Amino acid sequence: MKTVNSLEKSIHALIETGRKFREERDNTFIEAEQVRSELHEAKEKIKELRSVIKKIEKNDTGFQNREDRKKEIINTLKNILSKLNTVSIDNITSD
């Protein structure tokens, strides 16, 4: 009887461990998708900034106050870098 009880406890522990691992896996997939989304947004913002830089380099007359625009670009780049610094490579998994 002791053996059966011990076996039953072991089975329940294994089931609980498996449940926890599945939950962690699911959370990791969710976090990885969030990171992918943030990286995609960062790529789009970088493309936009490159376009803006090209316009500035061509002395585009559409930018009346270049210093304000320059500060805006610098702040945007700092925001992107701070977001990228919070991304942990350990949270990214391959599907």
C-alpha cells in the first residue's frame, strides 16, 4: 500500500511539474511574440528615420526648424535604444 501511495504522489508531482513547464513555455512564446513586435516597430521607425535623415541631407525646405527636428530624432533613437536594451535574448525562442 505504501508503494501505491508513493507512486501516486510521484505521478501527481510529475503532472504538476509538466503543467508548470507548459505554462512557462506558453509565457515564453507570448514574451517572444511581444519582442518580435517591438523589434518590428523599431525596424519601421529606423526606416522612417533614415528617410528623414535623407531629406535633411538634401536640405529639404520642408523642415523649417532643423534643430527641433534633430532633437526629436535623437530622442526617438534614444527611446528605441532603451527599448532594445530591455530585450533579453534569453526570452526569444525559435518556433
